[in-house]
Amino acid sequence: MEVTRRGFLKATGIGTTIALGFDVSSAEAEMREFKISRTTETRSTCPYCAVSCGVIIHTLGDKAKNATAAVVHVEGDPDHPINRGTLCPKGATLREDINNPNRLLTPKVRRPGSDHWEDISWDDAIAGIARHIKDTRDRTFVAKNAKGQVVNRTPGIAMIGGCTDTNEFNFLQWKVITALGVPYRDSQARV
């Protein structure tokens, strides 16, 4: 009689349960649903470093108009070419950062001379940033260098692109800061 590995494992598994008196039928009947079986998967990029690992964020919610989906699980994306499903310790804790009650959800500003931060609207935040860029550009713009050559640059502003930005976004960002004359620019993905 020829004994295969599969046959041996099946025989010893069944023999052990019969010999020791274990009844596995109740355990086999206790099949539970995975906690992520009813979730919505959203593929994203980990925001922490310049590696740009792919993540899958599982949210649970009925997508109703006034319902807020809750993040219940975050895992590495096995189809992502960079990390192939693995995450570092910071990326593995992404769910806790998303669900943190201390997470900032609105823009804040600290006015000159103030000792506290106050909430402002997104429109006010964007207008304030635009005003600071315009004022800095007007104040630090250099049309010609010491040799009299036209340089049209703004040395008072620097820009660094994020690692999670797409190539298209980085291209448009590069065009805008070039038009502003920003000479100090880089991308975190290169660093």
C-alpha cells in the first residue's frame, strides 16, 4: 500500500479526532463572515514617506446621503508594484490616524500676537495662502541679477512636492511655481 502525504495527514487528523474524542462538526458549522466582507475597498497611497506604498482602506457604511462611512481596516495593496502588500509600522497604523478624535478636519490660523489657533473656512484658508504668496512674490521678486541678466525669480518662496502626488499633479504644480519664478523646488519622491 502506497501512502501519500495528503493521505497520511487526512488519516492522522481523522484518527486523532476519533481517538481523543473531539467532535469538530460544531466548529465546522461555526463559519463566520469576515469583518471586511461587506466593506467598500478604496485604493490609496500611504501618506507618510517618499516610498508611496499602496494601501487598501476598508470602509463600512451604507453610502447614504447623510451617513458617514467608518474606516474599519487598512491593509497593504498586494497589487501595488512598490510594496506588494507589505506596510511598515507607520503604514500599518493608518486606521488609528484616520479615526483619531484629535485629527484636524478644518483649517486653522494663528493670528499675529495671538496665543491660540482658531478655525477658519477653506475659502478663507485658500485666500490667505494666495495673499501670502502674492505679497512674498511682490516683496522678493528679482528681475535682473548683479550682471544685469534677466532672471525673473522669486527667492523668497520654496516648494517641495509631496510623495503621494501623481505625476500629473506634480507637472501642473511645477508649471505654476515656474511661472511664479520659484527657483528652490524639489519633489519629496526624489529625496
